[in-house]
Amino acid sequence: MSKPDGVFPVYENQFKVGEAKGSVNPIADMESFSVSFDNGVEEWTPMNTEGWIRRLMTAKGITVSVSGKRNIGDTGNDYIAGKWAANGRDAEGYFEWTFPDGTVVAFENAVINVTACNAGDSTNVGPLEFDVMSNGKPTITPAV
């Protein structure tokens, strides 16, 4: 598969999840996602900069927020939904994000924070919403 050129539909981003890299599955019926970057920036103002602030980025974090529908029986969807009551290390899992160009970002021991599951109006389809939070540096494999 060659790298695509130009614009692309968001659905070309793909997610897989599981206990470990060798046991991943896609997550059915996810509809949207957003990404936020948490950056730690240290600031200081030395005498020799005449009041101008110096800065250095010293920390990074990524949160991928995903929302969609609860699909009972889908392995990936069930795996995420099963984290709703987890705490500590039990709330961790392997998460893989494949970009449209083929780049893969792998999160070992990502924190899976389920934020909505099963609830809604009587005529709604049950939701599944969650945040995947980096827990250490992810492995980034560029597209070939």
C-alpha cells in the first residue's frame, strides 16, 4: 500500500486494542475521535535575556478520546467496555492507532478511561465513549 496524497476521510484512521500487541482487535461502531496533547513547558527568565522568557519542552502526553456505540459481542468493543470498573493496572491495555498514511502509534500500558457506557434515552443506541491516555512514550512506526 503506497502513501496517499491529499486530503482523506477521517474513517481511514484505525484503532485496535487488547491486553498486548499480539492480541489486538479493531473496535466496532466507533463514530468519532479527537486527540489532545499535554505538553510540559519549563519557563525561566535569566538576567541576560533582558526580560525575555526562555522555554524548554520537558514533558509530553497524548489523550485519544473516542465515541461510538456499544456493540456487545465485538471483541474490541467488549474489551473497552469491560474497563468501566477497572482501577490501577487493571485499567491499562495495549492501544494501536494507524494513521491514513500507514504510520502506527502504539501505546503500551495505555490507561483506558471509560466515560460513558450503555446509558441514554429509551430510543437511543447505547453509547461507548472512552479516553486512551498515554502511559509513557508511545512507539511510533513511520509508514513505509
